[in-house]
Amino acid sequence: MVVRFRPATLEDAPQVAEVYLASRMAFLPFAPSAHSDEEVRSWIANRLIPAGNVTVAVTTLESGHGETEEVVGMMALEREEGFGWIDQLYLAPSAVGRGIGTQLLERARAELEPPIRLYTFQANTGARRFYERHGFRALAFGDGTGNEEGCPDVLYEWAPQVKEDERQ
């Protein structure tokens, strides 16, 4: 599978929404959605993508009608004073385990000033293992009162490791 990364466009909104919804259904069954599927589609088309800083991972499919792109992953970034944030990072369930999430994290590290922070749910053990494997460290554990789903979460942070000899 050859994957390309590019900025999301409004034309991508339906596929981005499908990746988001399918991923949440597959990997977050414990987290009730605070919004209907239609509200999620509207938010992605009218707020998330127009705000910018959304990257899509796409594959090219060949058919009798030519080539079409299929969105298999998405990531939304935000910059705050002193921090970079990964606000959203979702993959189509069929794309998990193919290195696409790692490539999206590498893009975030290239685009954002460290430290980079993100939240995930405590019960999302797959995501937690993924982020920890890539150097993110848990900073705080929440009880769920700070998110729409009401599920306990974890605030993670990544910063480059400074070797002892570089500190001197």
C-alpha cells in the first residue's frame, strides 16, 4: 500500500468523517459519542477542515473509471503558545498496523514545536501503547469530567530527549 500525505480539502470531508466514525466505532466502543454521526460530518466539513492544519493519508485506487484517492487516515494539529497539540489522529481500521500512524506522528514532530501534547482515553490501550512506544509520556490522568464523552483520559507529552553530554 503506497500512502501519500497532503493537506485535507473540503472534498475530503466525507471520507475524513467516515475514517473518524469507523475508527471510533472499532477502537472506542467504550466511549459514547457526544454527537450524532451527522453532527460529526458537519463539524468536519464546516469547522475542522476549514480551520486548516488537517493532514490526510491517502491511497490511490485504480478502477475502470481511472484513479481515485481513498482517505485512510487523518490528523489535526494545533499550535498554542509553548505547546503543539495533536487534536485528532484517526486511521481507518483496515489501515492500522501499516506504519501510517507512525508517519503521521513524524509529520506532527516536523510541523510542531515541542513539546507536543495530546489526550487519549485511559481505556484505549492500543493508542496508549502506540504513543508510549513513540516516546510520549503520561503527564496527567483525568476522571472524564474534562471531555464530552465522560471517559477517564490521559494527557500525554512528547519532547526530544536531551542526552546528558548535550546539557553541558
